[in-house]
Amino acid sequence: MDDIYKPPLAIHFIWNPADEGSMNTILDSVRSSFARDIDRPFSRGLNIPLFFYSSENPNQCPVHSPKQHAAKDIVFVFTSVNTVGRDSWKTYIDQLTLSNTFLAVPIAIDGNGLGHGSDGSLKNLNFLRSYDWPKELKRERAVLAISHEIYRHGLVEINDSDHGKSSSIKVFLSHAKAGDTGRLHAESIYKFIDSTNMSRFFDATEISPGFKFDEEIIKHIKESTLVAIGSDAYSSRYWCQREILCAKQHQRPIIAVDCLQKFEDRIFPAGSNVPCVNVSPNTPIGELDILRILNATILETIRHHLAQESLKFYQSQNWIDKDCAIISRPPEIRQVIDLKNKGKQKICYPEPSLYSEELDWLSHFGMEAFTPLWNKEEDEALGHSRIGISISDNPVGNYSDHHLHADHLKRLSQDLARHILARAGAIIYGGDLRKDGFTQFILDEAIAIKSRLNTENIHVENHLAWPLYVSDPEIVAWRAKYNGIIKTVEHDIPDDIAKDIDKKDFIVPSGMKNKYIWSRCLTLMREQSIEFSHVRICAGGKLAGYHGKMPGVLEEIFISIEKNKPIFLLGAFGGVVAEVCRTIKGKVITEPLTEHWQVTNNAGYFELQEKAEKESHKANYANIKTILEEISVDNLASSCGLCSDEYMRLMDSPFVDECVHLILKGLKTLAADSKSTKPDGYDE
């Protein structure tokens, strides 16, 4: 196998649950800034791996300490009276093992939190002081302060004593003098940086238009993030255009600031394809707007650098061609012409991929542009492959034992859906996909992919057990909305319980009789949907609070094993699959997969098992134990088109990109080997 995948950067957060109230605003703001928004899956924001460490109660510290996942890891430790005053927490924090590539940044929530600086792992480190951040600007201050430390420690080589200009982000303030708005906004930003400790964060350069565009200005731009302050006059000014073109030529990060008062007769084309912040045109500009501009600037600078580093690593691992050009934004015409003149024919840019219509113009230059996980050559790579998805939500508790946010599992599902559908694979899912269902976004992805690729070859198949498909106005409206995208397969009631059940009437899963009926119907649906699929991808899954004979994802794993279907097990995302992977690797069944644990943690489960045993349909946990303890990773891997090291990495990796890459690699191998013949008994 290639070298173990390591992203350029990973971020960890540690806090005591007693400080949850103080932490909520900070954590919400950093999550929305540093991780991709699941409600905007095609956005181009940052997507840094985030890990969270807290506990069930203030006296209990997390089960695990952060460990190194990336080329550089940064641990933000939130300290307070609740961490200093409790021995367990003080010991936990004091014993963090740090290095030049695994660094800690302490953030004091209150004055007592500074006490961690006297000894242990945080000794003599400079603390951020969140208690000094104005309440009304706490969100913006948090993002600015934390992102600055990410930039300094993650992207710039600094000495321990270096907190000044040499590690600051260089900002070039590009503006038009005419009309005053751009000039006054630039002056306000410059003065704000210069008059506060922001000078530790930013080294601002302001060049008035009209000055000779000489080597000094070019030098500034080549080292800076350009902030284009778009007043009414900006795009019509020659020097402003030159500054934008210079930044694009040297592949610099750019932020557009929209502060139009009335009208702009032509947006300068080269000023597009970059993030844009809207602020008030009124002068002087307020502190909130200045912070929003600076936050956008530092976040885009981080994104730009991380994109380049990630693509270089992918290239080193042969995920993308060695001879292709690497760029940090989707391609632009001037850039393509320049690369073609240099002999390049392929361009790789960061995920997500563009709409096909947006890339049509590249064909005129004989150029190809793609992202690491998708290129046009793979449009039919999974043609006719029927890929079952066993990915369901698992409740995230207090981050004591599992350190990924629930959104991480949704990002995995979004990316898998996108790449499977884009390669003409069919997604097979069992369960309710309606609004608020965990996989609602699979259908939204299918609609988007269908439009992006301008194709009718998009397939999502939803298998429903009775009584989930009993028609009502909501289901009728839902099916109409997704007509042409989804095929619904309704599974009948098992023969052994069909007597005396009115198929037209919905029943709720309460009471022993109804619970048993639900469990039998769910089992039949799972058996038949898995029979009609080629492979299964499994992640997450609730261990308690289910309606079947056992946890749903666990049952789908065992049915797949019984039917000799290849199964991809992603253990790092928690839930049922995490326990299955631990059992397979450790050769000892984990407690949550035992009947005793299930009975203890699921009300009424003992009675359900008694009823099922009388009907010869009891969940056999002794068989589960035997199969999982004896199953071979080598066999799992070979059946999935992977080597054993790759499969072990799939079981362990918390990184969506790596997991999707390995799954696609295996799926393409299986599709090529078998020519994706239809499963027995499947009728189109």
C-alpha cells in the first residue's frame, strides 16, 4: 500500500463539560468555519478534519488523549477553573505529549485557566484569553484568533519566541481612490490592524492607485492575500485590474469585498471565481464588518495553502497524475492558456467538481480539468454496479470515547453518493428517505448530480419494508418530488405473519405484537435488498433505539456475510460498525454486540427475543460472536478488490477523502473484474 494518508492539518478541541455554556458559541463558530457545511455540499470552504474531546461529567476526563493524524496537528485546550481545580483534568492536560508537529494552543475561558501555564504540557505557552473577547463579537473574535493560530502553527515555520510580523498573514488592500468608499474602507481596515494587537495577525500593505506598478508592488502581491475592496469605481480602474491580474498570475489567495453604493457597470471578469464578503458602503466601516473581512481573508489564505498541500500529497500517492498542474481554485481561461503554453494538458483543482456546463470551454484548448476523486474518464466506471449503503446516524454523546461530530458521517454519505452516482453506479438504500430522514440528502445529491452531469443515468433505489410505504398525502407528495430520480421497491409482509394483518393500515412499533411484526418485515426487506445488490458500504449505525430484531446496520452486515457480498467496513465513524471492526481486529466480541448489553440498553428487547425464539426468528448473538471473531481481514479485503493493508486502513481512517478513495478503488476493481453482472433474481 502507498504511505498512510495524512492530511496537511488536523485540529483537536479539548474542554470540560462544565464550560459547555461558554464553549457553545466558540465551537459552533469554528465548526462552521473550518468544516464543510453539510447544507451546502458543493461549497468551497475549508474542510479541515476536526476532533472533539470532552466527557460525561465535569469530574471525568475524556477516555482518549488526542493523537497525531496529520502532517501537523493543533490541539486547542480550553482551560478554566473547572480544569485547573480538578486533579483528573489537570493530569489529563498536563500529560499531553507535544512535538514540533503536534502542538497545543491553550485558550483560557477565565482567569483561573491561566494556571495551566505554570507546569505540565502547557508550561510557558502563550494563552489566548477568550474572556477578553467582547460578548457581541465573540463569534468573530474566536474565528479570527483560532484561525490565526492555525495559520501560524500549521502553515508557517516559526520559532517559539516568534509572535510578530514574520509569522503574520500579509494582506494587500486593493482599492479605488475615486468615490472615497474604497479608500476610506481600506484606511479603516489598515488603522484597525495597526492600532490593535491585530498587527500580530496581519501585515497590511496599502498601495494607492496611480503609483507606478513596479517590482516593489509585484513583490508585495506575490507574498500577500489580496483584498479587493469593490466600490462602485473599482472594476473600471486600470491599476485595480492590474493588481487583480497580478494576484491571479501568481496564484495568490484573493477576497472580494462588495461595498457597492449604487451600481457597477461591469464586474471585472478576472475578479470573479473567489470568495466575496458583503459589507456596508457607509463610512467609517464598523468593527463587525472589519472582522468579517479579516476572517474571510485568513480563512481563504488557509484554504488556499491547504488545497495546494493536499493536492501535492494526492499526487505523491498516485491519486492524481504526476504530470498534471495543481491549482487552488477551479480553472480560469488565462490560467489555462498559460499552462497549455507550458506543455500541460491536465489540471487538478480541489473538490467539489464543477458542473459539466461550466467546464465545456476547456475542450477548445484540448485541456482536461478534474478533482482528486472525480474526472470525466470515470463517468461509467461503476456502470450497472448496485451498491448498497448501510450508513445510518449514531447518536454522538459527550465526545468522551468518540471524537467526531455527527455531521462527519453525513459528509461521508454526501461524498459517497456524489461519486457513486457520478460514475453511473446505483445506490441501494433500505429505510425511510423522507424529510428529516438521515439520508434525505442522498436524493438532493442525485438531483444535483443529474443536473451537473447533464445525464439521465442517475439511479437511487429505496427499499421499504411494510408498513413504511403505506400511502398517505405526505408520501404521495414526496414521491412526486423525486419522480425520475428514485425507484421505490415495496417489500411485502412475510408469509409467517401475514395472516390477520390488514396491509392497508399503518401500525406503530409499540407493544410486543407490533414490535415483532416490524422486526420480521425489516428483516425480509434487508434480505431481499441485499440479495439484489453487488456490495455493501457500512458506517455508523445505532446500537440502541432500533425497531428490528437487532441493530439495523449489524443485521445488514450479517445478511451480507451470509450472502457472500463484499462489505466495506468504515470503523472510525463510530456506532455499530466501530464495534464490528474492533471485534474483527481484536478477535474478541465487544460488549455492545452481546445479547446481554442489548437487553440492558433496549427496553422490551428481552421480551422481543422471547417472542422471536418461539417463532424461530430470534437474533442469534452466539453466531454473531463466532463469525466476527473468526472472520479474516484478508478475505474481507480480497472480496472488496483491496489489499489487506488498504482494508485495515479503511477500517481505521477518520478521513472522508481517504475512505472514499479506497472504496472507489475497490468498487472499480470489482466492476472491471466482474463486468458488473446483475445479481441473481434481479429484474430491471
